[in-house]
Amino acid sequence: EVKQRKAEDQLEQDRRWAEAAEHGRITIPAPANPQVHLLTWYIVNCARCAERWYEDCDAVPGGATEARALGDAIRDWHMKAAADGKLYCEECFKIQACEAEGHPWDEWLPSRAVQFPDREVRYCPRCDDVEVRVVAAAGVTSNG
């Protein structure tokens, strides 16, 4: 929840900066040195986490145009386009797919935890989510 709120705050800040720049409310001075050039660079963030996943990269992904940035994000940086038309990092793509389509759960298995012999677990192989249920002698009594 904290991570999601941080992502939403970052997206809101980015939106405000873009709006201010679009309406000329931000003035960027021209470089004093003629060898220095101002370059606009478009960067694509994940639609879910908006994390700066590229900070550990040797190069900053993106491009001088929006189309180039979107193309590079998919081709070179392994972002994935979902059915909702948005781009997601690999981890968030899995989570978003499960949220949109449901989990492709594995079969229920007995818990291996010694302290919980009355539980069964199942795993989602796509997003690694886990579900646990309590099993009574006569059958399933509740989800846990």
C-alpha cells in the first residue's frame, strides 16, 4: 500500500511538471556554453508501480520522441503491453494479468509447515501469490 501510494504521488508530480512545462510556466534557461545542448528525453515508467526501474541501468532508456521511448521500452527494456493498453514492468505485468484475468492456481497441496497440519496451500505460478485454507476432518471449513 505504501509503495502504491508512493507511485501515485510520483505520477501526480510528473503530471504537474508536464502540465506546467506545456503551458510555459517553467522556464529553462538556455545553456551558457555553446557546446551544451538541452535535450528533451521521454522515459516510460511502469503503469502500476511507476518505479524508476531503470536507475540501475548503464543507459537511461527512452528516446527523443514519445514513440521512440514507447518502442524502446518494449523492445529493449522488456516492458510489456497489457490488454488495458498500458505498459508494465515484468513483475507488475504478472500481477496486473492476475488482477484482470484471475489467478491460474495450482492444485491444493497439504501444508508442509509442521505447526499447521490442518492447512492446505496453493500457488499462482504467474504472480507467486499464495492462498491458504483450513481443512477439517470432514472437509474445508474456511479460507485463511
